[in-house]
Amino acid sequence: MSDSVLLAGGAGYIGSHVVTALASAGWRPVILDNFDNSEPEVVERIEEITGCRVPLIEGDVRDRALVERALRRHRIGAVVHLAGRKSVNESAEDPLLYFAENLSGAVSLMTAMRNCGVSRLVFSSSATVYGAAETLPVDETAPTRVTSPYGRTKLMIEEMIDDCVAAVPEFSAVSLRYFNPVGAHRSGLIGEVPRGLPNNLFPYVVRAATGELPFVRVFGNDYPTPDGTGLRDYIHVEDLARGHVAALRVQREGPGLLARHQRINLGTGRGHTVLEVLDAFGRACGFRIPRRIVGRRPGDVAASVADPGLAQRLLGWQARHGLDEMCESQWIFQQRHAERLERAPALPHLPVPAYAAPAHPAE
């Protein structure tokens, strides 16, 4: 089977780390991205990290003809689908936009795969499909209780995959249900740079640390958690990327190792509260992160923690990085990003280590 992998949305935050992990492990990644939420320069930084040339196709996953040309030209053996919109808040404000883009993108991509005879898919799903889980940690058998249009699109795409697997005997897929990806590559060269107002905690913390925001708003301190603030399972983006490599490897190893559509959580199995995150980030940057307690935010759940046991059993994967490493890598990336923008950070910062590509392929 071909070791060429097409990554739809491969220049984005998570996609760029998956591309880097695949190239470092000996795969041949090909990026398809419309740069709606990413920058072309990230490809150069991926190549700097890996020492590998990574083909880039600029375009939208909804352009089925373009996707088919990419699949044929690069003799693609598997696809990782990371493209689409990802803001819970934005999806609540404009659900039709999310249905139009996320669902049509998945239909276009899987149609192109069928037409080109590409039968292996790894889909970027989300723990939002669980909503407010009744028991923690949550495993893959837990009921789905989506509470946002974004989460609904993820669940609907999983259901589309179920139907495709039933209709096409040779088609197989792994849906990786991410918990809360954070951090950046240890080189400091790639990481998350959200456009506009951030949607997740870590980018807010970074902006408060750099003085772009006066403080971090903590939504609620009366939840049934150790300190009353919301508790989440944060996973280092490099661990998340290794999960994709493991899924593709096991898919390639042969039939029967996974279900034809296998759903797998990617998380650490450990939760951290908002205040714990703020304190850890303070240790990383050397000063206290300003914060202000405000009222609960509608739709937020008290706690969300993964049971990652299935990933360990089926993929041989488990998270390696703790919260302090997540925060340190994020702060190192922030410093390097500021330097690239010729805006040197004026705040205390960690020494940025030199980085060399690994001598041996990663898993």
C-alpha cells in the first residue's frame, strides 16, 4: 500500500503537527489547505523541522475535482480529514455556515476517495459529541449528547462514515475524538495562532501573558470541581499528532485489527481546572497570569475527561506530556512567533532551545 497521505486542512494548527509527525515517521504527507485559518509559511517551517519536502496543494476540500486530481497525482493511500470550521461559539451564531462547510466538505472528500479507490480515512472528530457526559472519565461507549452545531457536524460526519462503511466493503475509517489540544511543537516553529477572538482557554491565557488582554475571564467558580472552575482534559498537540500516526499505522497493518469504523478517544485521562492551567502557565512564563472570575458561560459543562484506554489497547498509544510541558511549549512558540513578527517579547521568558530533527523516525 502507498505511504502517501493526503491531509485536508494540513496547514492548520493540528494539521501541521500531524504532517510533521508523519514525515518524521517516514510517511509521505501531502497538504491540501485553503488557508482560511492558516498561513502558507507554515509549510516552510514543517520542512525545516523534518528536513523533508512536503507537497502543498492550495484549494478547498469542497472542490471535488481538485481533491480527485490530488489523490491520483500523488498516488494517495490514505486520507486524514482535518479541514472545516471549529468554533463552538461561532457555530451557535451561524449554524447554517457550519452545516454548509463542514458537512459538504466531508461529502466532497469521501466522494473523491470513492471515485479514486482510496479506502482508508482518519477523521478529526471531537469530544464535543459527548456533550455533558453522565459519568467520567468518558469512554467511546458513552451516549452522544451534542450541545452545539459544531459538535453536531462532527457527529453527523461520523454517521456519514458509518453509512459509507456499510455501503463500500473495502472502505475503513478511524474517527479520533479529540479532547482539548494545546501546546506547540518542541522546536517552537509551529503552533496555534488563532485569527480574531480566541475560542479556547490557552490562546486567551497567551494574550493575557503578553499584555494583549488585561486578564483572563474565568467563567464560573461554583462548579463541583476541586477549585470550583471548569475542569478539562488537555492533550499536548504533539501527543495528538502521534495518535494519527498510530491510527494510520494500525490501519495499514491489516484487516481485523480495528472495527471498519473505529471511534477512539485521544486524551490524557487526567483533568485540570482553569485555575490550575493559569498557575502552570505562570510557572512557564515566570509571572502570575491576571484573571477575573465572572459568571458561568451558557452551554459549558463542569468537567470533561477522557478514558484513553482504547487508544492504548488498539493503537499502542498514550499521552506523554503533562500540563507544565504543554504550557512551556506554548510560551516558547509565542516567543518565536513574536520574533518572526519583529515584535520581541518584553516579558520574562524561557530560554528557547535549539532544535534538530530527530535522528530516528518517530512512531
